[in-house]
Amino acid sequence: MTSQQQSIRLTVNGEAVECQVPVRLSLVDFLRTDLGLTGSHIGCEHGVCGACTLFVDGAPVRGCLMLAVQADGTEVVTIEGLADSGRGEALRQAFHKRNALQCGFCTPGMLASALDYVEQGGTADRQAIREHLSGNYCRCTGYQAIVDAVCDVIEGRS
Amino acid sequence: MKAPDFAYERPATLADAIALLSRDDRDAAPLAGGQSLMPMMNFRMARPDLLVDLGSLGELKGIAASGSHLEIGAMTTYAELAGSSLIAEQAPLMALALPHIAHSAIRNRGTLGGSVALADPAAEMPAVLLALGAEIVLTGPAGSRTVPADAFFKGLFETDRRPDELVTLIRVPASDQHQRHGFYELARRHGDYAMAGVATVSSPDSLRIVFFAVSDRPVRAQAVEALLTSEDLGDPAAIDKALAGLDAIAFAEDLNASARTKRHLAGVVLKRALGQLA
């Protein structure tokens, strides 16, 4: 059986993209395999681990729980886009300085969720930061260093 | 895993959506925010062969005050509810519950109507709607009908919705100044599904207590309500006595805990919710 295909037009990291995609393709699979943007990681594929977190129309979403066809007409920003625009630079540096990653698998999603917290005016309240990041799993750091990094950025130390 | 193959339609009108759901030759499923349906499809627990994406139906979005009620479009997301001053002022119980629903990235896509139609027994919104005495509006080929939340949730992922109907509107009574609201849930980590939770609405002459994540559906604890007066709500000893009313609830075990533990946790969450009424 041939999968139903549909053409989509969207903006990815500021660039207009037009593609023909199978309707069952998830947004994160589309970004990784069709566009080669492998910064968004695929962990659990059921919305629990947060490794695929990216921005659609300015809001963080799970890239594994959205179909590529649902992204038709939207503006998508991935970790590559955050790096290019410098929008996540302070957080990236703080993660580096604080050793807030080890294997790095969770980092793109973690940065996206942390950026959402910082940009929404979140305070350097460790409990609130942990709650906001509770949808992003990290199996290396124990989160302590990640919370340190987010606090650094909010307190202007980075 | 990836979802099994399916066909996909994104109708522009409600009538088109219902026509697609009514097709006899297809096992069609409505796609709202997809935050539960997509995982279920990825696990291959759900295998619809036609997804009807409701994402273009602007008429199902938005929150409006209509006299004594709030009318909430089914496709309104949790994030939109959380950002709404109407919800904060007129449905404070909903505002109390929203931060407990999953995580920011899920709340940006997940919808009130999707949660209602799915009827996960551990979900917050069905219990909140039951506690508030809300009404669910369903629209199908023959028109619309209104079902009280009390009659809508029928069992494990089972509701009064027929396969060719859509949840289109949720009608919530606006809070009055005499009402106080309680919400508490226990979860292994913030944003996880609850191990046990409760939503309460109290006024000087009435009390509604609804538990979730303790049975196959959100359950109203009328036997507990009957043992409490408005003066008792700040009295832990009186609440302890009223917990005898939990006998009337069919507690059910899940992956988190046995039925016996669920019963114990129901008492814990009720005392905590009543101890911090808003």
C-alpha cells in the first residue's frame, strides 16, 4: 500500500520550505530525514522524554507528537535555528560553563524548554525551573547543573 | 515506534468534518491536539485508517462569557485556557488544575475537547468539569445535543459520544463569589499522570467532590459530600470521619498502586485540597 502524500509549505529556521511528505511522517522525522536537521533528537516517540522539543509558531511543542502535514503554514524553529540566530547563545554558554550535559542527547530539547522558561520571564527559583523542565529527561546530569545554568542566565551571570 | 499508515484529511468546516467521521467505509478518528492519540498510534494501540484533523476549524476555538456560563470551544488548548483572564476569574478551579497537566510543550497542543472526548481516568479536566457541573455539547449529522458531565463519562476511555459526533463546546457555569475551589493531585513527578487526585467546589450550601485516577472514570464522591457540612471543611477530624463515605467508590488499581492504596491516597488528596481552598 502506498502512503498518502501531501505537499506542505512552511518556514523552517527562517527559510521557506516546500515538500511532498507521507501524511504519517512526524514533524521531527521530516526535519531530520528530509531536511537533514538532526539537532532535534528522537527518544521515546510518545511525548515523554522531551528530546524532540522544538518551536512551532513561537511555542515549544513535541516534534514527535505532531505530523509534518500539521506543520503546513507554520513557522518552525529548531536548535539549529536557535544557534544561527544567537537566540539561545547565553543558555548554550551557561550549559557549557556549568557542565550541564554529558552525553548531550537531551540537550537540544532541554535548551528549547529552558529558553521558553527564560523568555517567559521565569525567575531563578530552582523548584520552578525543575517543574518547567520536568518534561525533559536527562539521564546523565541529575539536573543539578542544568538548573545551575538556567539560574546563571536569569541572574545575568552569563 | 512510528504510527501505522493512515489517510489524512483536514476539513475546513465542521459539517465536512462530521461527514468524514460518518463514512461507513472508514474507521475514522478525530485528531484534536494529538497529545494522546499520537502516542497511542505510535504504540499501535490505536489504528484508525482515517485521521480527521480538526486543526482548521476556527469555530471550535475560543472562550466566551455567556451570562451565567463560560463557553469554551473544544479545540481551545490548555495554554490558551491558562492564559485567559476569563478562565482565571470565572473558572478558577480550571486555573488551579491547568499547571498540573503534563508540560508546557504538551499544553501548547493539547485541547480541552480532546481530553474530554478521550476520557482518560487519570486526566484532570474531566474531573474538573464534573466538579463544576459543566455541560458537553456534541455535534453530529443530526445536529447538536447537550450532555451534562455527570452523564458523559461512562467508563475507561468511554463516553456518551457516538463515533460520528464531535465534542464541539464545553459549557462551564461561571463561578460565583460564594464558591471556593480545591484541587490536589499526587504524581511521581510534576506533569506525570496523577496517582490520585481530587477537585472540589464548595459553597455555604453545597459541596461537590470528584476524584480522578482512582477508578475507571472520574468519580463524584456523593457519600463523602453527604457527611460534610461547610463548617467541616477546615476540620481535619471531621474530614477523617467523612472518609467512611469512600466505601461507595469502586477503587481500581493501575500501574501506580493497588485499589487499597488508591483509597488511602484519595483521603490524603482530599484533606490536602480542603486544607488549601482557593
